[in-house]
Amino acid sequence: MCIVSAYRQISLRFSPDVQIRSVIVYFTYLILLAGWWASIRNRVVQGNMRVFLLAENAVMLLDITISFLQDAFLPYSEHINVYFMRFSGYAYIVPWLLFPLFGLFAALGLGKPEEYRIDRKWHFLLIPAAILSLLTITNEYHGFIVHALEDEAQFLYFQPNWGILVLLAWGASLEIARIVLIFRRSREMKAHTRYRFAPFAIAVFMLAYLAPYMALSFVVNFEPMQLIASLFFFEAMVWESCILVGMVPVNTHYKEVFDRSTVSMQVTDKEGRSRLRSACAPELSEEIFAMLTQRPNLVTDNGKELNLHPIKGGYAVWQSDTSQIRAVRDELQHSVERLENESEFLRQEIKLKSDEATVKEQNRIYNRLTGEVGE
């Protein structure tokens, strides 16, 4: 970012008419934002925070896109559309209204578990954000934010109105609230005592970094790094430092967990190639994987049971040692069969004894009758 900012500064001074400059700068920032987007999606496991960090990233993308259109096309047009130039300038302010709001929403989840969701009452802040954004975009009709000088109505010279103070107060209050949240969460951290205040320091420095720009009405002759790029950089630094000190739940170190795990488990892609695998997990051949996809539970020759469950982008496969369970089950089955046999023997014995008693009783009755009528 420093290199591309230096290139932009030098090119503006010595070759101001080179159009390729804006393209190079824009696509460099675009690649960096895309990389951070992927990093957020892959690492941050708290759904609430991930949504708002991705929203921040989208706002950054909107801002650099508007800046790119302003730098790359509008200054070189033969017939400059003053209204469109002004409208793009108004639209450029909107991301700066949403940027601190999404940052505050994400900061509410610092130090919270994965299932944390912010209170719905915080969503009411979206209402003033939407109103201020609408007032900013329609500034041409009411001059709430800035208004053109009377003798320069056809040019891009503006006089700040009192509405600009409202926007600055909005952004500053949200950023200060986030700094307070980060400080409170940093104090609650038990571990990383040496670095736990790093996110707070970076957030304070980012706010202080803006002070000279605001004092100069955001018009400077030289800057070590382009303002928009430097703010994006510091914002990423804030969140990366929060991750490093443990205030943001992330799914890093999974490979180490799998390597040291005694659970025979692995994660594969759709084709069955292992991506994460514990040391005791068996290698899956193409034949076994194909059988598992057809039947999620498979018993191997050595008495082990393989299980498969589909997950996003692949499968989770784990092995259970069921040999002892199967031995106990076989013994129980044998015992049941033995008991059934003994029960059958007992039933036959009871039946025989019952028949024997019946015959004896019949004989006794016959003998008695014979004794009585024999004479």
C-alpha cells in the first residue's frame, strides 16, 4: 500500500495526465480487499461479527470504486458533467457514514463466544445512518452538507454547511464508542497482558491520524499514504490485533489440533482428498471413499467402523473402534441363544413332569375305582 501510494504521489506530480495510474491503484486496493474478505470468511467463526466485518469490507470496496471513477474517467471527459461530479462526491461521503457504524457493531462481539448475537436495539442506529446517507446523496437540492458558492455555481467549489458538523459528530461518536468498547474488552483479557492494549492503541492512533486531514478540510498537498488506503490499513490492523490477542474467535490452528488429536478423524474435499487429518486417521482409498458416499456407515475387516457426514465443501470422516462393542454384542447374542435353549429345556421338563403327574393321577383314580368295584 505504501508503494502504490508513493507511485500515485509521484505520478500525480510528474505525469498528471496518465490514466493508467488510477487503474493500477484501484486494482491493487481491490486485490488487497478481496484477500481480506476471504480471510474474514475463512477465519472468523462468530457469525454476527463476520457479517459486519464483511459489510465493512463492502463499504471499503464502494469507496475505492467511487474514487476510481472520479479519478479515471471524470477529469478526462471532454464535457464534464458538473452535476455527476458533484453527485459522485456526495456518494463518496456515504461509505464514511456506514464504515464506523459497522465497525461498532462488530466491536460489540469482541470477547464473546461464537454464538453471540448483538441486541436488536442496536439496529435502530441504522435509521439515522440511512437518513444521513439520504441527505448526503440529495445534498444538491437542499445544501445540508455543503453548498456551492454563488459565483461558482457551475464549478466544484463548495462552502461547508452546518450539516457537515453533524456528519463529523456522527462518525466521531461511533468511533469513540468503539474505542471505549475495545478498551473495556482489553481490560477484561486475562492472557496476553503485554499486548492486550494493542488494538486500543491502534484504534486511537487511527482517529488521531484523521485530525490533520479534518483541520485542512481533507485537502493536502502530500501524504505518505493515500487517506482512503491508510484508513483501510489501520482498520485491518485493529481487527488483526484483536485476533492476535484472542478477542475474536477464529478457527486458526486447526491443523495443529488435528495433528495432536487422538480422535481418528479427517476432513476431505468432494473428491475424497484429505485436507485436515489426525495422525491416527486411516488413509482413504478411492474404493472405500466411493463406498462411504453410497453408505455413510462402513465396517472394515479389522472391526473398525468408518462414518461419513457431508459438510460445506467436502466431508467429515471419522473412524470408531467397535471391535470391543461387537465382541460384547456377540457374547450377549450367544448368552441369549443359550438362555433360550435352557428355557426350552426347562419348558420341556415341566411339560414332561406335568404329563407324568397326570398319568399318575389317572392311575391312582383307576386303581381306586378298580378296588371299589372289583368285588
